[in-house]
Amino acid sequence: MSPELSETIGYSAAFLTTAAFLPQAYKSWRTRDLSGISLPMYALFTFGVAIWLVYGVLIASAPVIAANAITLLLSSTVLLLKIMQVRAS
């Protein structure tokens, strides 16, 4: 497989998986209703994304870095909103 094709596939996967996260982050931010979100699951997910980001940096993979940097920002936002909701109750 050519390097160009590999990069195209990587960026396509990065775009789709990151874009899939946008509706949840937007809805959570807009409504502040995170009652259906599990705090332990989101904490584990966000930590896993952070590790994927580190992995992407270690292997110098731009698609992995880009996707996980954006997803980490979005998932961290939802996680912080969830933590604030739990503390307020």
C-alpha cells in the first residue's frame, strides 16, 4: 500500500471517528443534561484517548495525533461537565 493511500485512510478514519463525537459534545454543552452519561465510563474513555494521543506522538502519526487531540478536547469537555453535574447534586 502506498504511503499516500495509508495517510488518506488514516485521515478519513480520524475525521469520521472525531466527527461522530461532535453531536454528543454539542448536546452536552447546550443542554447541560448529562444524566445519561456514566462518569466512570467517560473518565476511562477520556484517559484512553489521552493515551492514544501519546501513542500517536510516539509513532509520529499525524492522523492519530489529530484525531485524538480533537477527541480529547471534546471528551474532556463532556467529562468536566459531568463532574460538575455530579458535584452539584
